[in-house]
Amino acid sequence: MSVKSLETTPLITTTVVQSTSDSEVDKDSQVQFPIQPVDAVDEDISIWDIPNIFKIELALFTNVFVGSFEGTVTSSTYAIISNEFDAVNIGSIITIAYLITSTSFQPLYGSLSDVLGRRFMSFFAIGVFSVGSLFCGLARDIYSLFLFRAITGIGGAGIISMSTIINSDVIPRKKRGLFQSFQNIMLGVGSIIGASLGGLICDTIGWRWCFIILLPMSLLSLVLTYLYVSNPPHHLSGLKLSSVDIKGSVLLVVGLSLQLIALYSRSLRFFLFFLISSSLLLFYFIYDLSKNDPSTIKLIPWETVNKLPQLLTLNFGFIVGFANFANIYVLPLLFQLVLNDSATKAGLRLAIPSFFTSVGALITGYVMNKNVNHLNWLIKLGFVILILGTFLNSLITPSLKKYVNFIIIPNNIGLGIAYPASLFLYIFLFPNSLQASSTTTLLLARGVGQVWGMAGASVVVAHLVKFKLWHVLAEHKKDLDLTDSQIADIIEQSSKSLTYVRHLPENIAVFVHSSYKAGLWGAQMVSIAVLVLGLLASIFKDFSSKAGKKFVI
């Protein structure tokens, strides 16, 4: 007899059931998709029979809302915040600092929740998140803000991932897609409110309140979690904290941070140094994962990443994350610089179209509830709609200003479909014993994609703007009566301060705006290229599965 939860075992019970131990799972066997049907008894359990189900879900939805609000509130405000510190050229790090730590610590929550319990790790995540948010609101300079955003990300890593893990503990597999869709709706609502109200908050009571305003919600989340969320019966309480792969998290944080430094390096020498250093650390991280050390719970279980279907599906999560955060970086700048919107209006432009992210999530939940085998088609549909949506966004010009709210809708629908489809495609490849770790592994891949999407778009825009602006100003310097040093100063100041751009003479500002439009268009083309690769990879995955190919590292 072993303590083991079925997919329907409520968190608040302690039922002991007969089960095959985890060691009996053949981890070297080929992973197949679609999944095999679970026990009919499990599937037939009514949601109404799960004690406190709606109170538990309310706690999880609150967590998801708070985490998603924090994740997007800077998307429409990073330019304003960094402009106050004359640091627009590095303003994207306000978001990226959060993403790096939230990405790197997400898998750790899966392991730690098995050791310390779902309840404790939920409390820890909410607590660190709240403290970090408070100090973000009190930051005195851009670099301390970066630091506090990174601390907030450590808590944010668990806010959403623990909600997903606990939801998987509570809800039967067949009904999980529908409930995860409800979580995705709350994720979309939080993202909508964060992105749309961020600019309004900045323009009225100040950007610091974008972070402080979350504290009452965090307190509510803490109370609900304390009252209604308990550890599942298969909680691995016999394990020690020393068995958790802390070293893996450190390697990942440092490796991703060095990648970021490389991307923002101004000289080729520093770029190569930090890129090589990052690559060596990340290769060592992968090597360390491959070692069969039974005394350590690896950040990512090796059996979840050592086969081709798993790697391809992780790639889907990376690409969707990349496309989403490249878009989050591009659109606010596009609205404020090309369409000349205020921060409030730029944020509100994102509001109504963002509701269609929830529409996409509902489509995925409905299709999964009908037939989970359609996930392979859903991820392709998501990629196709995202490609179309990103292309439509690249066509936005001042002449199309009144149609912008409609133009950006397809991208949101694509995200709503692709996010849950990529998640469930991956976690359904594994047995229940790997539920938590497979969830956080996919969220890790998605998070790395988000870091690269935001940082990559920022770097592409910065370089193209400088190249384009130097070319056009040098070409017209006689007409504009500019020297080379004045041109260099205009380029430098334009990259740091939007206020500076708004106060430029009109005959110079027009060239700055056109250069930014070219840079933003270039970032969108990179995003489309990455999405096309994802679509091709999903097609290749189908062919390789039909051919019965097996790829084990």
C-alpha cells in the first residue's frame, strides 16, 4: 500500500489507495500521444463531490489574477517608468528582470512543493511576491527597481505555477481542460487589467502605485490559500530539503542573466565573452540534469526532456512565450511613438482585444472536453493565427488608427489557443507522478521564450533604430544643419527618453518616428520567423510520431 493520489483526489483528503509505485513506471519507454484513458471511476467523479472545490478555485483564481496583473502592468508603463529615470534604452529590463527570476525558479516550485508541501510553497510565493512589489513601489533609482523586480519574480514564479499544480491535484483529468481554461480566462483578465490600466495609473496617481495596488489582492490570496488549500496525499514529505536541486536554479539564473548582459553589450568583445560564459553554464546545467543522482530532485527530471516528442513540445512553449512578449514590447512603443498615443490610451487599446485571449482559451477548453486528441491540431491552429495576427500588427500606421483595436484581435485569439494547448500537449506525455515537474518544466521553457522575446525585440528595435536614424540624418544633415556629433547625440538621447523625442523639432522628429517604425517592424518580422519555425516543428512532430521514430539522449 502506498499513499498516492488519483487525478481526482481532493487536496483536503488523506485517502490511502492501492497504486503502482512510481519506480514501476518505465521511464525509458517511448512516450506516446495521445494519452491513454484514465480510470472510468476517476472520470465519472462529479465536480460537486470535491469538498470546497469552488473556494479552492477562488484562491487559485486570485493567485492567477495577481500574478498575471504583475506580469503585464509594466508592458504599457515600462517606457514611462524608464523615461522618468532617463533610461528608455534599458527600460525593458524592468520586465526582463522579473521574467528571468520567475522563469528560473518556476521548476524549483514543483520540486519544493513535493518536499515542503503545496501550502507552504504557496505561502512563500505570495509572501515574497508581496514584499518585492512593495519595494518596487518604493524604488529610488532604475537599478534598485531592477533588483526588486527580480525579487518579485522569485515569488511570481510560484504564484501561477503553484495554482496550475494544485489545480491538477484537485480536478479530474477529463475536466481539467475546462477548469484550466477558467484559469486562463482569469489570466487573461489580469493581463488585460494590468496592461490597460497601467498607463492610466501612471497618468493619474503615479507609476509606483502599479506595484503597491497589488498588496490588498495578495493579502486576500494569502487568506484564501490558508483557509482552503491543503497538501495532497502523495506529498513526498519523507524527502529532505537538501535533495532539492538548488544548484540547478543558481546555474539557470546566472546563465540566463549572462545571456541578457550579452544581448545588451555594446561591444563585440563583451558580447562574445558573456555569450560564451552563459553557454558554458547552461551546457553544464544540462549535463548535470543528465546525471543519474537519486539523492537529488532535479530541477527538470531528465526523463521529461530526453526524447524528441518532449523536446519538440517544449519548443512550442518557448515559441509561444517568445511571440507573446515580443508583442508586449512592440505594441506599447508602436502606439506611443507611431500613433502618438498617451500611456493611458495605449493601455486601453490593449483592453478590449485582450478579452479575445479568453475566447481562444475557451475554444481550447471546449475542444479538449470533447476530445483531448485534438490538441495536436489546436497548437497548429494557434501558430497559424499568431502568424496572421503578428503580420496584421506590422501593418499598423497612423492612417489605420481607428481600426487598430480590431487589427490586434487575431493575435490575442492565437495566444489564447496556443498557451493551454502547448501546456497540455506536454504534461499529458507523462504519468501523474511527474505532473508537477512536467508542468513547471513547460513553464520554464515558456518563460525562457518570454525572456528572449522581450530582450530580443528590444535589441532588434534598438539596433535598427540607430542604424536607420544615422543613415537618414546623415543623408539630410545639410538640410537640417546638423554635425556628426549632433547626430550622434540625437540618436543617443532618442534611445533613452521619449520626452526628448516629443520635444524634437518636427523636421527631425519625423525621421526619429520613421526609424522607430522600421525597428518595430523588424522585431515583428523576427517574431513571425520564430512562429513559422514552431509551425514547422509541430508538423515534423506529427510525421516523426507516425513513423514511430524514437530519439533518446
